[in-house]
Amino acid sequence: MGQGLLAIRGDWILSFELMVGCDRDENVCRRAEKQGISVQQGDICDAAFLDGLITSLPEPILFVNCCTGIDTVKLRRQIQNKPIGYIDICESEMPGNDEGRFSIGMPYTNQGCHGNYPHWICQGINPGLVEYIARKLMRKMAPGETGFSVTIFENDQLSAPNRHGKKAVGWCPKDLIEEVMVCPPLIYENETMIEGGDFETTKIVTSWQGVNTPARLVGHEDVWNLGQLEKVSDVKFLYALHPDVMAVFNGTPEIALQQLQLPQPTQSLHGLERIIVSVEHTDSGQQKSLLWQSDHALTQRCLGINAVKYQTASSVLLSMLMMQHTPLGRLTGTWNASTLPLTDADRQHMDSFMKKLGIIWQPVPADYVFGVDEITASKASRI
């Protein structure tokens, strides 16, 4: 994700006095330096390295953590008493959560451990931007009302020819496999969090423009975060990838890890990455859906990255610009995209930044996408 951020940054970061990167991998550092920024080799989970890095920078600092699989709460505690605004992209790792349960991990992730500067957590596209879009739709449909049902659909059609037979995916295969095949699914239904259940109940059919598409019901940070809002009664996330990738998920995680890979720079990419946020107001029956889609081939040709990386990095950059250029940058607190307080002026800034960044959400009819199968939770645990 850090490499994606470098690819799209353009002139947007000129308002920052200095930009410094760091990575554990020396080769990554060398590539980043060729893109015109100073890079230090080191691990931000190493307290001594992190202290040295922070001490070397002029204050105040905006710390953008694009890493997955680390204890972000421990990291935030280390910087909480310094003049540092903080942004990250996903749930925190934590001890004692070997099953990857969101019911355990998300309360830990969302705990306040900020100082006098804001900490914005889970600020990618999903989690992150989809929550802002859901809030925007709810506000337009029936501000102040309750009983909203939110469904997030993702359809990543990415494919790339590979003579070794491996299937291409848009982000870390290990993390993807854990999300789809290992971690318990999570839905918010009738104002109740429901986690776990039979493996077979996670297999869903979605209809995209009349084409039946295999999908998976998965746990997601945005499901948890949106479910904490009083006005929301139901949330679910339905994830569909290329049919060849979906077939891999029918095996074991160990075999899937051998069959999936990030595409190589020389491979030609094909397909669309599509995200839809659909909101229905149960009392009135009103429904609105917004779509953001990006073409893998076009994104690769223009920026050298795939569309998943592009959408996530663009969403991170949006949060960076909001923290840098609006009063929200001095609003003390630990916030996710469902809880960050937004004024009318803040919403106008966000809409303006999205337009300038090319983050274009377009309305789609209610029948553009929907879940065909009923989701059962008979053997799931209610939280």
C-alpha cells in the first residue's frame, strides 16, 4: 500500500514540508528512493527505531502506517504523547486472538490511545471510505432516522495470464486467505452482531447486472464499525473475486497459498475492481446504491499498480488531505470512518478532494447488484 501511495501522490503532498518513508526490506527502500523520497530501512515495530525516526523529523508529524499484521494499538501508545497525527488502514493485531475474531480484535483496535492529536484508524477503502459513503447515503435518505441496512459488495475481476498456473489477486495472498477462509464471518443483523457459523453458509451467490457471481460472506472492520452506529440495524460484506480465484477458496488454506500470487510487473492485468455501497431504509423502503469502479489494465498502464492498490491508496491519500487541510486535523480523538465527526464544511471538503483525486462514486439502480442466497446464521454466535 505504501508503494501505491507513492505511485499516486502526484503534487498532492507538496503541502508537507518533508516526506520520509521506511520499510524493513532494503530492496523496497531502494525502489522508493528512485521515486524521489528519503527512505530509511527499519521496522516500525522496533521501539528504538521508531523513536529514532520520530526524533529525526520536524514537528508536527503525520504518521501514515500502511502496514498490515502489526499491533497498531501498541504502536499508537508509543507515539501518543508526541505531536503526531496518525492514520492507518486496518484492524490491529493483538495477543490472544488466534482465531482472528472481529468481536475481540475491533474493540481492541478502536480503543482510545491518542494524545492531543487525532488518530484515524482503518482508513483504506474498506474499511474506511465505504463507511463515509454509507454515512453520506443515510444522511441524504433520512437524516436522524434509524433502521438502515447497509450492504457492501466487492467484485474484483482481476486476472493475469500465468504459465505456472497461479491465480492473480490484487493484494497480499496470505491476508486474503485469512479473511476469506480462516477468520470467522461477521454480520450485523437486527441490531445484533453474529460471528462464525458453518463454512458452507458463507458461500453466497450475488447477481451483478444479471450475472450470477459466486461470493463469500466475510468479516470486515467496516461491518463492526458501522454496526456501532445507532441508526444502523444491519450490515454485511459480500466479496466476489474472479471465478478461478473463488474456485481456489473451495480447497484448504494451505493449498490456496500455493495457488495465489500477486501479479508480476510484466504480467498484463485484466478486469474491473468494483465496490458498491448499498443502503436501504427499512421503514420507508427507500434504497440508494453508489459504485466506484476502476479498470486494472488502465491503472497498470497509467500508474504501474493494480486497481485494488489504487483504490486503497487513493482512500488513504484522501484521509491525509482531510487531516492536513481541514480543522479535523486538530480534532483530538481516536476515530474510525464511522465515528469521525463531520460538519457540513468537512463533507464539502471531502467531496471536493474525492473529485480531484478521481474517486468517482456513481449512482446505480437497486437491481444492479444484490445477494441471491439467503444468509443463514443458525450455528453462528450472537454477540
